Amino acid sequence: MFKLTSLNLNGIRSAATKGLQEWVAESMPDCICVQELKAQAADLRGRFESMAEHKGYFQFAGKKGYSGVGIYTRHEPSDVIVGYGSSEFDAEGRYVELRFDRPGRRHSPKLSIISCYFPSGSSGEERQAAKFRFLAELYPHLAALKRCGGDSREFVLCGDINIAHQEIDLKNFKGNKKNSGFLPEERAWMTELLRDAELAAEAADALSQGKGGGMVDVYRRLHPATTGEAYTWWSNRGQAYAKNVGWRLDYHLATPAFGATARSAAIHKAQRFSDHAPLTIEYDWTL
């Protein structure tokens, strides 16, 4: 089994004081995708370059104490892609991709693991507009990555998407329909990204030919109807965590063939490292 975790740290130094490294050593995922490092390379040097036998690969934001993503892995990647080629958002530290291309692998020779941190638009109209620009850029990038120059590439994007897709993905959906993270335009983007994925996942011949326009929301593939159990983020205000007034903002978004290999999903709530909870999914896959 390939064990893959995603977690928004809300600051790696803060998360470390709450037992992050010990938990990674105990749970031992194959890879852990992290977002919102809120640190620079110099801050990680000698402290967080590796974590519990996992080597880290990162993209840092140009602005200090802001954003930043990384992937810690127990396996040696064949290639490391930092950024997705955006003139605007690569400077914000939002995308790192590890490729595990193995020409002799039977099920698929090309596989990418991506850690991605979508912008939040909650601070105002300017950042919401930036979020829409990010979504507009990322969609064709993912489509091109899937095609991979005509060859099929499997991949899974893990991260804080900052979008609750369905009404079951947040507690107070009625009161949030005009708020960033649950806007109709954001939800429509997710719907389009996932379009045809269910059909593609069901059609073995489509999978073998690399067809199917959609991606798979892996957690929802395994748990299509859960509500309160699905939340991964809680506001720090109003005892939201204690009352489980949460949102599902953290995802594994996979190509259909890779998503179809998911066997179990767990959201770790017994210990808090940040305002997000780790989402771990196990795949019947061998690197």
C-alpha cells in the first residue's frame, strides 16, 4: 500500500511544537504533502529539511512568513518540479511536484505527487480575484499534465483547496453561499474539474486508453455521503472545533486510474497540529 498524507501546517515551526515530527515518525506515510510552511529555506535549514526519515522538497514564497508548500518522501523521486510556470503565483509558493517515473512499473510508468495550496479569497475582493486567476491557470495545467505530451501520466494533487465543493462539505452551508470558499463560481470550477470522472473510473477501457475528462475527489469516492466526519478545517473563533462547525477544504484530487486504487481514508483529529487536520489515504499502488 502507498500511504499518502496531506496537511496544511499553518506554520511548520508552530506545528513542530505540537508534535508534528513525532506523529510523522509514528504514522510513517510514504509521502506527506504540506502547505502553508510560513518559512523560508534558511528557517528549515538544519531543522526541517528532513522529517522522520523523509526528505523534503519545497517551494517557498517570496514574501516572508507566507504560504509555501513541500513534500516529504521516503522514496527517491525521478524529478522535482517547483512551480507550475505561473508568472504570478509561483512567487507565492503554491506548487511542488515530485515525479516517480519508473519505466518498468507494470500499472503505469509515470506518476506525480503534487502538493498545492490554493489562494484564499476571504480577505477581500482583491484576493478573491487572484483566486479566480489561479483557478483559471491551474485547470489547463492539470489537463496538460494528464496528457503528458501524449503519454498517460497518473497523478494526485494533495492540498488545501480552499473550496468546499458540496453542501455536505461544511456545517453552515446556507449562511456561506456568498462567502469565499463556497461561492457558486468556485464550486462550479470543482464540478468541472471532476466532470466525467465517475464515468471514467467505471470504464476499464477508458482507463486503459487514458480517456475521461475528469479528476477524482478521492475522499468522496470512498465516503460519498459523510458530513461532520469529513471536515478538515475549523475556524479559531467561536469554539468551532469543539462544536465541529467545520469545512472540508483539504483534498486528494487524482486521475481516475490512480483514484480507483484508493482503499481507505482517515482524518486524524486526535491531535491538533494546526487549524487543519491531516488527511491520509492509502492506495493499492507500488512506487
